Amino acid sequence: MANKAELILDSTPDDNFLEGHCSACKTTKFRLTGNTMDQKTLLRSMYDRHFRRVHSREDADNRISPIATDRL
């Protein structure tokens, strides 16, 4: 079973940048210069876009597959 996809922040509040990654995708990383609320909102929206494009389809496939298999 795959890891649950969530945004993991790698930067600290003292850093002058924001950095994070997707817990389910080893190579998906997000980085922004600055550490304001606007940048935090942008980082979250970047992750949300990634989640919708990659993991929403996986979740839908996982929900649909057992039903489709039962019908065969």
C-alpha cells in the first residue's frame, strides 16, 4: 500500500525560504524564497495542484477498481 500523500515541510520558521515535499512521491519537492504567509499559501496551492493531478486519480482508481473487479 502506498504512503498517504501529504505535504511535509522541511524548512523551519527561521529559514528565509519555504521547502517541502510530498510524502508519497520521492522526487516531488517544492521550494520558494521567503517565509511569509503569502509564500506559505502559495506553497500549499502548489502542493494541492500536485495532489489533484497525481493522487486524486490514484484514490479514484483505488475506489473504482474493487467494484469493477467484482462485476467481472
